[in-house]
Amino acid sequence: MPVTGTATMVASAPVNFGIYAPGRAPIGAGELLDSVAAAGYDGVDLGPLGYLGTGQELASRLGGASIGLAGGWVDLRYGDADGFVADLAGLDAALDAFTSVPVADARFTPRPTLACPANPARFAAPGAPVDPGLRLTAADWPGFAARVQQAADRCRARELEPAFHHHLGTDIETVADIEELLARTDVSLCLDTGHLWLAGGDPIDAMRRWADRIRQVHIKDGRRDVLAAVRAAQGDLAAVVAAGGFCPLGTGDLDLTAIVGALRDIGYTGWIVVEQDVPGTGQDLDRILADQRDNRAALRREGI
């Protein structure tokens, strides 16, 4: 990845292409990287471990496409002490992948994107309003937060700064969930504009409120009307995604100009990852490729 004098660079992500497991990926790694580079992205998220390769294969593949590595998703069972210990091997494998890729500019070192696995009850009824009975309790929080802190410290021991990703359908979904996590740990935040919006939050306010903790940004558009319709039909998060709850930039509820302006106002430096969650199967790949070109063009019109 070339050294850059700019404060931000823009990455795509395999999730945009419906890739949730390498065995059923609708597009090969080489074709994905070629399309990302051709659309003008500077980097890409890791996706499922192994999809883009590991070790020297990963570094060579990214280098051949002149694409940097922005980071990647790692979920761990913070609410389950034994499960968390078992999951640490996966975290270490992801950290091995991140550290295998040369970085020319330290501002764009990959961010381990820490997150929760789905909470089945919250996945079944994603977004605001959240049943208070589904939230972590006062008794749950100390162990949960201590394990998040342990994971963050493990990343930092490898000289990687983690960022925790709030997400619909998980234990860290709403503004209140995020506030509690930030108060109980020193973990940095991956702010996802679309997930926060559909969880009832305001991304602009969040940027100002949490400016000193934000170390990664996922720019994603969303539609609350789609969420409301799916919820009314008792659909789950997968149904929200399938119905287009996350849509191409500029076609949903969010004001992209305002979001980019807020990022400039807080002096954000680092990767901006464009995400548009799509189902893993049954998608029109040509449409996906066009959407990702359009998403990059939308940010370019905002000066990024």
C-alpha cells in the first residue's frame, strides 16, 4: 500500500459481495480484489479468515492488486467465559493475518474489528425499540467488559489497535449498550453509521460524542422504513438485510454530506470502510459490482 499524505483512505469489504463463508462465496478473491481496485478503493477488509489467503499468500495477493488491508471482523463470546477462552485461538489467527501484511503508513495499520456473535433473541427482533429484558444485566456486565478488555489488550500486545463494532442483533446494539461498554473499558470504537441508525441512534451526534474513541468508521446507509416493515412482519435481521435495509450510499435515510462533514470536524484519521450488507445467496453479482462502484463514486463526490 503506498504512503499517503491524506488523513483517510477508503476500503471496501467482502461482506458487500455476499461473502460469509469461503466455501460458498459468489466471487473469487482475485476477482473481488480486481473489482475493488478498479472502482478506486484503497483497501479492503479481510472477510472470512482464509478467503483472501493467509500469511505470504495474503500479502502477495493484496500487494499485487495495490490494495491495503483495513482490518477485519473477529467475534468472540464475551458473555460466556469458557466460550471466550475457546475463541481466543481465532483471534490470534486473525492477528497473524493482520500482521503478515506490510504497512507503509502507520495511520492505516489494519484494525482488528472486535464484535459479538449474534444474540438469538435480539437477532430475531433487531433495532429500536429493544426489549429491556434482552439487554445485558448489571450482573452480566463486569465479566462481559473484562473479557472485551482482555481481547483489546491481546490485540495491543501485537501492536494493533482494536475497534469494537456495535451491531444489530447482538448484545452491543444501541447507544445505551455502546455507552456502557465505553465506560467500562478503554477499547476503541468502530462506528458503523447504518447499524447505529437502525438501532435508533444518530451517527452525527455519535461522532461528536465519541470522537476521542473512534478509530475505525464503517459508512453504511440504512432505511428505517424497511426495518419497521420487517419488524411488523416479525422478521429477523436476515430479513432486514434481504429486504434492502442496508442500501447503496445516498439511497437511504442518511445524509452522506453531513456524515463526511462530521468526520472532518472531529479530525478523523484512518480507514473509512464502505459497507452494504447483502444476503449471502441469491444476489445479482453484476448489481453488487455496480453498487460498489457507485458507493465509491458517492464518496468521491464528497471529496474522499
